[in-house]
Amino acid sequence: MIGVFDSGLGGLTALKELHRLTPGEELIYFGDTGRVPYGTKSAGIITKFALQDAAFLISQGVDAILVACGTVSTTALPVLRDRFAVPIIGVVEPAARAAAAATENGRIGIIGTTATIRSGAFERAVRSVSPDAELISQDCPLFVPLVESGFVGRDCSIARLACEHYLARLRQSGIDTLILGCTHYPLLAPIIAELLPGVRLINTGEAAADALVALLGRFQ
Ligand code: DGL
């Protein structure tokens, strides 16, 4: 059984891909909707929540964990790996590899929660596979509350305003690839794609699910 967790519903983007790749596998999902958002909190609080989330999944008998949360992956992954013996995969390295493979002009954007961008983890991971990449990062603190409140979809004017606000700099930057560094962000992808035409969007949850299945050799 594979356990998947996130601060809320964003990690379902990873769960969907995991289910597509391993339809017979038993999956358990924990979304911490009582305490979302994580990305505006301190590293200490995020780590405490992440340890509790993972402990809950372990208590259910999982034999691997997918951390379907950019914020936890960038902030608390080493602590989780130290504490629990099962394989634990986060979203950072898989997304960084996917972005490095996708870019043609070497200009990669990274959007994520404030904690994620503060950590610099995506930047380090991309540079480790693509040292010459030019990186432009932006935190988007309103995106998670918007998605959790159902403000999604191409016709949602509030979501569109927030996207226009946060993506303004990236739209001028010449990036050809954008890492959606938070698993909630694919729900805003229709608007993001319209504002950044021709830019490849990297879905971190999907990339991490692919990496976990490859690691466990459980393709079905
Ligand atoms: N889906 C989480 C992430 O990938 C959202 C974090 C939050 O709750 O702010 O970062």
C-alpha cells in the first residue's frame, strides 16, 4: 500500500497519476485540510505537521510514501527520511529532472508557495542537473487558498487576477518551461497556460508519482 499526503487537495493531482500507473495498487490519501495552507508557515511548523502526516500513513500500514506537497518536499524531506524506514519520494528532484529535459532555451520558471521559494530547493535541484539554466522564481501565496476554496477554472475572474499578478514578471522573462512547484497549481493550469502561451508546464505531482513507481518497479 502506498501512502500519499499533502496539506490539502492538491496532492490528488499526484494520486491520480499514481492510480493511472498502478491501477491495482492500494492507495491511501491524507489531505490535511484542517491546517492548510502550509506554505505560509515556518519551517519548524511545516516539519512538525509533515512528521504527523507521515506517522498517520505509517500507522495505516503503508510501505512507501509519496510526499505530494512541494512545501513539505522542499522543507522537511530529510527529516521524514531520517524518521521513517519506508521509501519516501518528494516532488523536487523528479520535477527538476523533467524541467531540465523539457527546456530548449535553458530558461526555467519556478512558482511555489512562500516556504518553497524561500527554501531554494527547486533551484538547487535544477542546477544539479542543468548547471547553466537561468532560473526565475516567484512565490504565489494566494494560489493555495484560491484552489482550496474552489476558485479555479478558465472563467474564474478572481483566479485570473491572481495569476496575472503573480505571473507578470515571468511573462516578460522568456522562459520556455515553468515548474508548477506546488501540487495545487495544476488546478490553475488552464489560466496559467493562457497567460504563458507556448511554455511547458511541469506538473510536480505527476513527475513525483512517475518517479515513485519507477523506484518501486510497480508499473502495471
Ligand atoms: N500542495 C502544497 C504544495 O505543494 C500546498 C502547500 C500549502 O498548503 O501551502 O506546496
